[in-house]
Amino acid sequence: MLRNLFTRKSSVLEATAVLATAYLVSQVFALLRDRTLAAHFGAGKITDAYFAAFKIPDLIFSLLILGALSSAFIPIFTEYLHKNGEDKAEAWKIVNSLINIGVVLLAAALLLAAVFAPMLAKVVAPGFDPERQAMVITMMRVMLLSPLFFGISNLAGGILNSFRNYLAYAIAPILYNVGIIIGAIWLVPRFGYIGLAYGVVAGAFMHMAIQLPGVFAHGYRYQWHLNWHHPALKRIAWLMAPRTLGLAVGQLNEVINTVLASGLGIGSVAVLNWAYALQSVPLSVFGIAFAVAVFPVLAEKYTLNRIDDFKDNLVRVLRQIVFFIIPTMVLYWLLRAQIVRLVLGAGQFDWEATRFTVSVLAFMTFGMIAANVIPLLARAFYALQDTKTPLITSAIALVVNVAVALWLIPRLHVVGLGAALSVSALVNMAVLLLVLNRKLEGLPWPAIWSAVIRMAFAAGVMGGVGYLMLRVMSWIVDTHRFWGLLVQAGVTVAVAALAYLVLAKFLRVPEVAMITDPVKTLWQKARGVR
């Protein structure tokens, strides 16, 4: 029974459901994590240092082999699985070579980073005072263990995705957030602020540990195997080079935003990171879940030269993401104050921090559709074994982000960083779509635009209904208290979402069936039981 859970092959729809559900649970834990941090430490020195300390470990992970592995590894690994049928020995040799090379390179880089941590802390947070700089150095050195665990976990996840088995892969982020919560609640009182870093490492270890049984269940056995000249290894390295640089650009973007925020006063780095975390909740549930689930399918279609099927799968998933994310954007804008107050508004998180976080989140909401579509578009290029285009678009987005941020910061303070992130994401998405359209010799744009316009109209009407319900509930419940605020937001979301589904159904948006069909099935089963 347990082995079946680790090895069962899922369809795209099943995989998406598993991933979306697990990511939703993971985001609940992430919100609990952020609320715990906000309540215990507020937007202050410790949280500023905590978020800044992440930047170098994340950058190293992205720069080296394992950080970029899944995008290049899955298409090649899938190809070898299909090429050799039941004989997976050659595929496992590739895995062992990657592990042995990756761990050695990653360990060496992490050791160097630990030695030069004082210099690196000044690079990522030049605006910090000496006390916060010292905190960054201490936490960074501990957190440098986490990329090693994440590197192995990343490869394990790529293997599980290649076999279209997603359960352990989906549970891993939940355990990572649990580790950080444990650090904030139980380790900080015992070890001081460094307990936050211990929690990050514990979460990374659990992220890795939950995926390894599935890999072994599929037949993997570790061996000291290293074949630098294997053709698959050369192809993976060739594909990974642009992807590695692309990830580095993304991490560099975050480092630059941290550098800029570090000079805007105490709490600015924390506010920017918390707003980004809140904006990223739908990204995990919709954008990442759909993109990860369809990636092996796209890679397989391209391997078999079934380009029409490739486009059909791509467009179908694109429409599904947009169906969910457009109303989510409207609800986020409508309930931005409620979201921040419910998630972060406790303990040491004061009104000034609340006000700034609400404003940053408001501007980040405009880029939410791009943030959720980009993972799918990028994976479409990876499936086509083109990792250069996402690199180029990421570089363009970086330049746009820095330029817009420098222009807006004097006018909007830290809020300008949130606006810049949205503008750069929209530019990234637009360029990816244009290039992909040319690469695939055209996409069915009339059908795509027709669906998007109907979804947007339904979401606009939903926004009006939601606004009215928000005002009505403010007269009924006490919104100065947590439970009153929760009831106000919950009822508003429920009524607005129902309005969106009814209108989308009336407008014949086929994606409504993703929600209505399972509900009908459950209803019929319930009636049958009776």
C-alpha cells in the first residue's frame, strides 16, 4: 500500500489536484509561519536579518548544478526511460553521476560562502547597522547547510516527476514550513534568534527525507558512479547552463531588491518579503501546481514529436491557470487589508508595518497573473529543450525591475519595489508568450482571448458583488477583532466566488467544469449512499 503511494503514476488532472491540494496545505503552514514570525519579532531587526540571510544560500543553490537540475534533468531522464523500456540501469547511472558531481561542487561553494560570510552580508544588506549585519552573518552560516539538502531533494523531486508520482514531492514544502515554525516557537527560546536558522535547516532536511523513499521504491540504488563523458550528462550540462544563469538572474533580482530595501529603514526588508510571500500563495496553488504537473507530459509529447498535442496541453493548462488567477487577483485587491491583518496582524506586528505591507501587496497584485503564468511558459521551453529563452527574458525582467524600482523608490518608498516587481513580471510573461508563439508556429489566440475576456468580465462582476458584501459584513461583524475580520473575509470570498462561477457558467467558460463536475460526482455518491 505504502509502496503504491510512492510509485503510482498520475494523470495530469490527478497530479494537478494532488499538487494543488498539497501546495494549499503548504501555504496554510507558510501563512502560519509568517504569522508566527510577525507576532514574535514584528517588522524589525531580527526579521530583516532573517530574510537577508536567505539570499546568499538561495543564490548559491541556483547558481550550481542541483539548483537548475529538474528543468534539464526531467526531459533527458524521461527520454532514457522510454528508450530502454524496462531497463532503467542506464538512467540510474546518470542519476548517480549527477549526485556525486553536484554534492562535491555544492559543498565546496557552501564552505567558501561560510568563510566569506562577513563580506557577503555587506553585499546583500549594505544599509544595515552593525548589529543587523552580525545577525545576518550568524544566520547565513547556519542556513548554508540547507542548499545541500535542497540539492538532493531537487534531484529526488525530478525523478519522482519523471515517473509522474507527485505525493511525496507535494508534501515536502509542508514539512519545510513546519521546520521553520518549530524554529520560531521552540528553538528561538532555547538558542536565541539563531534558532530561526536552525529551523530552516531542519525544514530543508525534512524536505529531502520525505522524497527519498519514493526514489528508492522506483529502483534507485546509490553507487559511486562518475562518468564525465556520458552523452546524457553532457546534454544535461548544456541545457542547464542557461537555466542556471536564469535562476541566478532571478536570485540576483531578489538580492538587488534586498539591497535597495535595506537602505529604506528598519522593517523594509521584512515588509517586502512578507508581501511577496502573501502574493505567492496563489502561485504555489495554481501556477506551480499546474506547471509541474504538465511538465513531464509536455516533455514526453516533444520527445515523441507530437507537437499538436504539445500545444493542446499547453493551451488547456494556460486557460486553467487564468481561470483561477483572474478572480484571485480581484479578491486579493479587494481584501488586501483583511489578508495582511489576518495573517500578520498579531503581537509585535504594528500598524505602520501593516499599512506598508498592505500597500506593497496592492501593487504586487497587478503582476499576479504574470507570476502564475511564467512557470508554465518557462517549462514549455524546457520541454522543448530550450533553456536559453527563459534566461534572456529573465535578464530583460531584471533590467526592467531595477530601472522601475530606482524611479519609483523616491516617490513610493518600499511600495515602489512591489510595483517594480509587477511591471517586470508582466514584461517577462509578454516576451515569453511572443517567442513561444513563434517557436510553435502559432497558438490559437482567438480561442485564448475569447476565454480570457469572458473570465475577466465574470471576475469584474464578481468584484462588484464582493465589494458590496464586504460593506454589508462590516455593519454586521466587529472587524476590529480577528474572528470578525475572518467572518467578513470568508463570507465575502464565498459569495463572490459563487457569483464568478455562476456567471462563468452562463458565459460558457468550459473550465468551470473543473469545479462543478467533482461537486456533482460527490453529490451523486452522497445520494447513492443514502
